[in-house]
Amino acid sequence: MTTMLWTVAIGMTITAAWRFPALRHGDPMQRALWACSVAFAATVWCRVPQVKQALDHSPVTDLSALLKYLTSLVAILAALRYITAVYGEPSEGSDRHIAMSRRISHVAHTCALAAMVVQVLLFFTVVDRSHPSTDFADAQAGQWGGALFLTIQYTYLGVAAATCCYQWARAARRAEKRALRIGLALMATAMAIYTIYPVLRTVTTWIPPEVSALTMRTVADSVNMVVACLWAAGAAVPSTMALSARWNAWRAMQKLHPLWSDLMNAFPRLALQRPGARITESLRCVPSLDLRLDRRTQEIAGGIEQLRHHASPDLLSVAEDLAESHDDPEAAAEAYWIRAAQQSQKSGRRSAAPSRKLREKPLTSVTSEANWLARVAAVPVPANLVRIMHERAGEPPVDLALQTAGRGQAATPSRADSDRVKGPTGRPARG
């Protein structure tokens, strides 16, 4: 049991430290989860035998019990705050269950300070603390001071946990994503245990059972460890999903780097920041990853738009014909077209009138656009295939300005070209 308590306490502490950055972002939901994690961790630490012994043998006897109950109150109040924060600001059209949760949370938070003050007063005045107890609740069983102290605690705990259980179970049934359903179900299960457990403990406080204090403490520790584990696992699901999204965004950035770098070196006027080495771009932290991915897809779209001046009118049709046998013909056709147009640009060929646009694609988000461009960037285009496309479709005429500027340098765009243009996905490119 001691090993399990240490494991759970350390795990909850790591969870709290992991969520600490939420304090900087001003998100009420994330702050509530952080507060709940910290309070839960403190509650479990008060149950660790070595910590409990040190606290109980301090000048304040049974100090671990007082801290344990106060931090558990903070944890459950933070859980209530999380529930109300999920639904946003209150409105007249809110559902009945939402309004009820808000009222319960408001009453709980309003009375929390008073309840804690009363508990502290009871603890230092009428609760019998003549010697350290193995299990505080069992030691106070049958004594009106200790029973009143614990009744206040368990009433708060039971009502708040029942509210959390109801809301999370309801949300779990309606969640669209399987991972979110699992996370909410785990958290609802934890709160269901915390709804039943206070009722039983309240009864045993007023009507003492004929079991040893060690048995009661083992039961209490087991219940709290199970609840802490279920809650931590359930609360970690949204964070795990967020980490997965960030990982996918980072991978998309890596896949897009060669294409983006080539286009931005060819058309430097489109880049807000000149491309760096892959390792440099990977370690960049500012701006945020989502913003960088959004900007990169826009800059690639702008570069592809500029390539229309370096592609012959028939190049897209030829690229589509050659890509028919590919496993991913649509992405392959676009990759062939891009590589052939890039080769023409490097050779100093450019036409004043742009060729026709690439096929429109139903891309509605940055993620879907990045995934599409990653598919395009992943298609290998051998040099002999580029030569075949140029033989069949032809190339734009030679632009002396491009040749004078040197290979790999884009000519100064016209006034129309320097304006913002729409990329192949319909999103504005940065110019």
C-alpha cells in the first residue's frame, strides 16, 4: 500500500507540474484542472505514511487529517469550477442541468470559506486530538465534535462529486470522439465513487463499525487512490489529444520544409522570414506551432500561385496524364506540375500571363491543407519525368531578366503579382 501511495502521489505531482503552464494562458478550464491536480496531489501526499507521520508528530496533532480534508475540499471545488467553465458564460437559454450545476457551484464556492473556517475551529476546539490517530475518521467515530467536523466535509464532497458525476456522464454520452468519451467516463466513474463513499463514511462516523482503525484506513486509502488514478487518467485524455495534435502539426512542418524552403528561396518576397536549416526550424518556438503551420501553408500557396507564370498552359494536363498510374494520382499530378514549373523558373523561363489554376480542393482547415501539401511534398519526381513533361507540354519563353538575376532568383513581380493572391486551396497567400 505504501508503494502505491508513493506512486500515486508522485504521478499526481507530475500531472500538476505538467499543467502548471495553464496559469499563464488565462483559460478558466485549464486553470481549474491545474488547481484540481494540485489539490488532489496534496491530498494524496497527506496519506503517504512518512509524510503523515511527520505531520501528525508536529506541534499540531493530526495535522495531516486537517490538511487532507481541506485540500480535498479545494480539489472538489476546482472540479466544480471546471464544469461551469466548460459551458462558458451563463445565458438565458441555458439548459436546466447547466443552470443547476451553476447554482450548486455558486453555493459551494460561496459557503466554502465559511465551511473551512468552521472545520478549523472544530478541529482545534472540540475534536479529540489527545494522541495521533491511525485513521482520523475512525478515531472520531461516535464523538459529536469529530462527527460534526466530518459530516461537513463529507456533505460537501458528496454533493459536489454527484454534480460532477452527472455532468461528466452526460457529456460522455454525447461526446463524438471515442477518446473524449473514455476520458469523461473515467472522470464520471471517479466522481461516482466519491458520491457513494462520503455517505458510507458519514454513517460510520455517527455509528462506529466493529472493525479496526487499520482496516478503515486501508479502505480509505484504497478508495482515494482509485479515485485519483481514474480522475488523472480521464483528465489526461484532452491533454493527450492536444499533444497528439501538436505532434501531428510538428510532423507536418517537417514534411513541408523542403517544398516550402524551395519556394521561399525562389520567391523571397512571399516569406515573412527567410527559410533556415531544418534543425533551426525544428527548434524554433516563436510564434506558436499552429501559427507557424498556418503561415507556412499560406506561403506555399503563394509560391504555387507564382509558379503559374513558369508553367505552360498544357503542363497540368500532361502532369495529370502521367500521374494516372500513381497510387495517389491527384497529389502526384500536383507534385509533377510544381517540380516542372520550378525547373522552368530556375532555367529563367517565365510568361506574363499565368497558366490555369490547379484543381480546387475541399480543404476547410489548416490541418487538412497541411496534410494535403504533405502528400504532395512526399511524391518523388525524377528528373527524366520533368524532361518528359517539358517535351510534351512545352515551356514558357526565356525571360532575360530572370537569366540576368541568376538562376534560382525570381524576377520582380508585377503590381498585380505583388498583391495578395488566392492559393490553390482558396486561402489567401502572403505577399
